[in-house]
Amino acid sequence: MKTKNFFLAVITFLAAFPATLEAYTERNLLQSKITREQISDYLVTQQKWVDYPSYADREGWDKLLGKNKETVIRNGEKQLKHEWKVITATDYLEFERSGNRKIMESPFDANNYAIVQLLLAELAEGKGRFTDQLINGVFHTCEMTSWALSAHLPNQPSGRSLPSYEYDLIDLTAGDLGNILAWTYYFMHDTFDKTDPEISRRLYHELDKRIMKPYLEDDRFWWMAVNYKEGNMINNWNPWCNSNALMTFMLLENNPQRLEAAIWRSIQSVDKFLNYVHSDGACEEGPSYWGHASGKVLDYLVLLSDITGNRINFFEDSQIRNMAEYISNSYVGNGWVVNFADASAKGGGDPQLIFRFGQAIGSSRMKQFAAYLKQKQKNRITLASRDFYRILEGLKADAELSGYAPAHETPDFIWYPETQFCYIKKGKAFFAAKGGYNDESHNHNDIGTFSLWVQGTPVFLDAGVGTYTKQTFSSERYKIWTMQSNYHNLPVVNGTPQKYGRKYKAQDAEASPNEFRLNLKEAYPAEAGIKDWIRSYQLKNNQLVIRDKFSLEEATAPNQINFMTWGNISIEGDKVSISRENISATIKFNPDEFEASKETIPLTDPTLSNVWGKEIYRISFTAKRLSKEGNYKFTVSF
């Protein structure tokens, strides 16, 4: 209880300070505490940092795998007859032609999954039964022109989605393959050499050509932010790709000078990400991306500690702690999370990853939350992943995690003053709202939106995002309805929704344990004609009061206040009734002021329908009069 009260006091203290929306602050956390000379002094060479069993250590693998051993072997057996899939030229070109990325990604993912399962199974069993098929997968992958996805290949100089043999692009998947194949080389190169030394020689050559050389020599990868300019975005790609690249060097490179150069380059790059994200620790990309944003920072910092003999450790830093605990704070309950931007409303996270982060920062709360999630997920451990390092680390952490009592406790009030996320719990309600700006990573035009859960069930929701296509990350992104402010819990002012761009941002965002408010005047373009639009949320016992106090330059079209919801909806007189599962709520409004209507939004995209079902609804309150000034009020009772 003392910890909880202390955390609340700190958050309340932070709420007194004005928030900043600037996305980049030159903190250089890593470089401020380590020099390149120290790296040279501390360097652990010849892979002596690895603390997993060797391939031949049967007792070691039996202990590490524990009860997972038989599952791992069965998974590998399923891949013994895997047909290594060829990614054709037209598979790559399909991204340009139709925007479909799955045509290229699905067979590629199947091949990568097979390599992971075969390697794990061979390490588990140690009899050579899986080796030939693993060699087939390794050699097949080495023959590919590129390890990057068709959706990411337009970042190569040609700007096209067909890979160029002259350019080795490091993207998320190329980095992940570096992770898989570097561990394959580490564990299996002696065994491969007994078949033919050309296998390991080729594998090392391709990892050097595709990962290590371009990482050291190419400044054009946007995610590295080598030539960062104000206004550029740095997102989860940075720690994700940097951690994979560093791992490849740590497992393959035995030239101390080259290894040191890679470590220092990674420090400079990851510092750019830590400068870009806010020190309050919130993940503006949402919980779905936490594992590959803050979670990859964990992986990177653990690797950095390992390669320097644990002499470099940043886990006592407050920003790193804040980044870690965001995932626990954003878990609502019953599998629901606070899902701004492209994040899904369903999730929670990887228990083993969360536990590892809790260990690193010394957070009992995170370790108990990990145990809580593990229990909810029926004690399963993730083995179906292309992140081989995460699987190994998860196996290592799982035994200790099993000994923790499950619990999930968070403060009743959490305010991220820089990112401008506000969470309030009161009675049976969990409320979340945001300020921010409309150029965040995985941005939706959603300044001022909110979500509300009652007894762990969503009442007012954020739909999230559908299946990624070419349109999702193009100039046509905001033609997709899920990205638009008029399909969030927000006003349409003078017929005008919010607009995309860094200049569209919240003003005067303030939070307290009972209320969140902000001015939306700069969230909308000039044609909305806003002088001031104060949106406020006040959470009382079993009641949320939403107010919009506004003044406009002129009134040219009826204002419209929208709410996104699901369940059974009825509109009668001065109230809208919403019921879903075991909960119900009503929206009380002034019928002399508004005309209420319901729009059904069919969900044909499985990424959305798997969360919300066949349809969700937009409840719209359209003003009956044109007004230059006003004070709208909606009372939600539950």
C-alpha cells in the first residue's frame, strides 16, 4: 500500500507541471554514462557472455526446457517435411499492384517459423534428427535476394518492392532473421561442419553481408536516425533493429575493434530513440507495440550489459522504469487494454518478457503482473515466434516466474504528462483519455478521445486498426475510417474533423484523480473556425460527465458529437441505452439541443471483428441549431 500511495503522490506531483509535446529531447542517456574507451576496457569476447547450454549439453537443455521439452520436439517433428517456399518476383510485386503484403509475408513467415522450430527441436533432442532439414532451411534462406519484406523494400534506393541484389536493407524481418541465423550459427556450426564446412561458411558470409556490413557502413536506414533532423519520427523499429543487429555481432564477430565499433554505433542510435520517446515512459504506439518498443529496449540493454561483463547497467534510470511499468498500468482487465493509435484493444503482453523487465528494474508489481498474465494464459509459454532470443530468455525466466503469486494492482490515477495519457479508476469504472498531437507513431487523428470500461468491459471504445495494407502507411492512410477523428469519441466542429499533422495538437491538458480536460482548438484545421473548445471529463461514482464548452469564429454547419460503442443500443427521449454482457449504461442528453442517431459499422476485416464481433456503432448527437458559443453536456451513468 505504501508503494501505491507513493506512486500516486509522484504522479499527482507531475500533474502540476505543464506538459510538453515536443517529440525529441537531447538527453543521450546511454552516452552520458558510458564512453567508447570503457567499452573497449569492458568487452567480453569470444562469445563468453552466452549463458545458455552448449549444443552437446543434454543435461543443460533438459533443465532449461523443463516440461516444454516434449512440446518443442513435437513442434520440430511437424517441420521435418516442410516444403521450403519460394517467394516469387510477383509475390513481391503484389504489394505495389494491390497493396496486399500477406502474399509475400505468409510463405516467408512459414519458412522462418520452420527454422526456429527445427533449431529448438535439435537443441532439445541432440540426436541430429532435425539437422538436415535445418540445413535445408538455412541454405534456402541464404539463397534469397533479400530478407526484407515487400512492404519495407520501397525504403531501398530503387523505391520499389522487388528486392535489389545490390542493396542489403535491414528491416524488422531481416533483423529477426539475423537473430535466428546468428543463434543457428553459434549453436550448430561445428555440427554443420561435419556435414560440409561450406554451410557455416556461407551462413557467416550472408550474415556479414546482409546485417553486419550494412549496419556499420550504411547511414541511410531511417530507423538508425544517424542523420536525425527535427520533426523526423523514430519508433519501435529503432530498438528492435538495433537489438537484433547487436546480437548478430555479439554471436559472430571475434574482431574486438569491429565489435566495439558496432556496440558504440548501437549506443548512439538507441540514444536517439530514448531521446524521441517521452521520459514519462508511455508508449504512444499503444500496448500492442510495447513489446517491440520498450520491450526491445530491455533486450538491447540486457545485451549491452552482457557484452560488457555487466559493468554497463541502465535499469535504475527513471525513464527505463517508466517505460517498463507502462504495460502494467495500461492493462484494464479481462484481457482488455488501453488501445490508442494502431494498438488492439485486446492483449496484455508476454508474461516472460514482462517478468524479465520486472527483474531488471526490481519491480515486484511487474513480476506479479507477469504471473497474473501467465495464469490467465493458462501457463503457456510462447514458442511460436521468429524471435529466437526471446524464446531462450523466456525459457530461462519461466521457472522463476512460476514461483510468483499472481496479482495486478495499479494506482487509481495515472497521468503521463508529456505523452498526455490519463487513466482514472473509480468504483467499477476504468477511464482513459489522451491529448498529444496528430503526428505520433502509428497515429490516429484522436486528440481528446476517451475510452470507458465498466467492470472490465468496454462501453465506449477505440476500434483500433484493421489488417495492414499498402494504404495503411501511405498518403491515403487517413481515408481509412479507423484513423479519422469522426470515428473516435470526439466532436466534428462546423462539419470539420481533426486533421493529420504535427501542428495539430492539444492545448492546456490537465489531469487530476477525478478529471481530465484539454483545449481542442489547435487539434482542428482553420476551417473549423475554433476560438476555444474545452473538452472535459469528470468521473464520479457510477457516472462520467462529458462537457464541451466552445466558442467559434462563425457557425457554418451543425456540430456533431460522436461516441463509438457496441452491444445493444436503443435511443428513446433524452437518453441512449447501451447494454453488453453483464453491464449497461445510459447517455443522458438534451433533446432540445441534439438529434441522436445510430450508425452501424459492419466489421468485415478479421483484425477488427476478432476483437469486436460483426459490428460496432457510432452514436451521433447532431446539434439542432447553429451556435457560435455553447456548453454541451452528456452524462453517462452505469
